[in-house]
Amino acid sequence: MGAGPLSDVLVLDLTHVLAGPYCTMYLAELGARVIKVEHKGHGDDTRAFAPFRDGISIYFASVNRGKESIALDFEQPEDRALLLEMIRRADVLVENLRFVTLEHLGVDYEHLRRINPRLIYAAISGFGQRSPLRNMPAYDPIIQAIGGMMSINGQPDDPPTKVGTSLMDYLSGMFCLAGIEAALYQREKTGTGCHVDISMLDGQVAVLEAALMRALNGEPPVTRIGSRHPVITPCDSFATADRPLYVIAANDEMFVRLCAVIGRAELAQDPRFLDCGSRATNEPALKAEIERALRTRPAAEWIAVLNQATVPCGLVNSVAETIELPQLKERNMLVTAGAVRMAGNPIKMSTLPDSSTRHAAPHLDADGARIRAEFTPRKI
């Protein structure tokens, strides 16, 4: 067990690809012992994703650090018996399986709670454990498509666009992490575990923000508007003399300061821009006026004066530029695990160790012999 608030928690990780492994990686980051149970022969699909470092996929390594690995064939009686013994002793089981599920093996949650009443069984799926679409396969882009995210993402004249990262995989993993932590706290009071059921589509609906608020309350729909905000104006990427700069003036007072600092104080008195509603209605004209001023100086100079005026702003960085930010080094948000550099832990706690290095992701079945010896089923 590692150091941290979950240092006495044993987690069985029957997840693969991204959402589930992301969740269990942070359980490990918080101190839990995480045993990744993989399919004998090929393991997690992402083990085959290029590029590689020291024989391990960078993709796999980035969401499986700090775990142990055992490879099992669930169809073999000995391996099934071993799995059941591990479950009997575990605190948490996390799975996002579809084709080879625990239910298929006759060990669904209702069965498992009888052999381990304290077990917290967490499942991540596209549409939830109890739903008409339960057996429909789902990946992040499918959820973004079905859940409405693509319809509101992109430029107005472009087709619906996927967000540039696997947003719902990551958010589903974090929702699952929150559910597990709540279940562990509840177990301290009740002595019993529970079933945590996370649907990626549920999570997508939960983060649709203004688009959902409007749709549910009979307001005009949010459409694709590029980088700007559907309500706050100005809130967009603006051209400067050399590169794009993102600027937000979230209220009237902030808008007055923005206009003054860019040398266009009269804009704050223009009837077209007097309040948030009028600024949103006349957004194209306002953007043209702001850009006319910003194009006179490079972005770095504007950042200095805008920050001094407490107007929120930021360069539109590439990922290569982002990883060079001193802020990330100061916050220890870029760490090394084995031969792979990756994101650190954004959950900062005064009692949680936060080294710049982590234990590397395991090779397939790297801990198999030791785990088999530890969890040999008891003979009755």
C-alpha cells in the first residue's frame, strides 16, 4: 500500500483503455493498492498503442502508473477461483468491461455482495448498468455525438466537431472516483459497500452547461460559436500584432476597464455595448472594435497591461508551449514514471506525498506470480 488517505484500500482494476484506468490511477495516487487484472495474452488494448518507451506504450503508461499487473484467463476454473478470492478480500472493484463481464461469469454485483458485503463495486459504461442501451458499445466520440457536445463545438460554418481530447472518458473516470470515495466514506458509517454506476452519457449531460439550461427551459438553442462564450461578451480569442490572445470581460465593470486599457474608453459608452445582453447581440461589431485596438501591439505586451488592470486574459498556447510553463513545474504537474513523462496529480493535499517521479506502469503480468501466491484460494 502507498502513502495517502486511501493507504488501507485494496482495489481490483478490471478496466481497460481510458475512463476506467484513469479512475484507478488516481485511486493509486491517493495511496490505494491497485491490482490491474488483465486478459492473459494481450492485456489492456492500449498496450499496443504506439509510440513506446522501454517496451511500454506511452498511452498505457500515462494512465496506469503505480499499479500491479496480473494476467488471468477468466474462462479457466483456477483463474476464476483466484479472481473470486481477490474479490473476497478487496475493498473496491472497478470495471468498464463489455464483452467479458463479471456478470457473464456468473459473478455480478448481487453475487459478489454475498461473498463480500463490504465490497464497493464501481462500473463505468457508456449508458449505465440499468438502461435500454446497456449493451450498446460506446467510446468517447460516440458519447460526444449522442450527448450533444459535438453539436455545440466548432466554428459556426463548420460541421459538428469533437472536443480535442477524450473529454468524457476523463470526466467519467473522475465521476467514478468521486462515487468510490463517497462509498468508502459511507461504508465507514454503515459497514457495507454499494454499487457505483457511472454512465458516460449521464456525465455528458451533466456538463453541457448553458446548452442544457437553455434546452430544458424553452430558450433558443446554443449553436456552434467557435471559441466565444454563449452568454458572456466579450469572451473570445482575439488577434493581436503577432498571435491570438484570449480575453474575458465578464461584467460591466470589467468591460469598462478593458475598454480603457486598450485605449477605446468610448466603447463602454456605446449604446450597442452598454450591458451584457447588448454586447452579446452586437458581438461581431464589438469583436472587430477590440481587435482593431489589439492588433497594434504584440500579445505579450497586452498581457502585461491587461493583468495590471485585472482583466482576465491568456495566450492561446500550443501544447508544446504549455508544458514549458514555469507554473506547471512549480505545481509539480509534469512527472516521470519509468521512461515516460506524463501529467502529475492535480489533487494537491497537504498530507499527500507528491514526488516528481512515480512508479512506472507495469508490464503485463509483471506481478502475477506474487499475487497468485498471496491470493491462493483458501481450502475449506
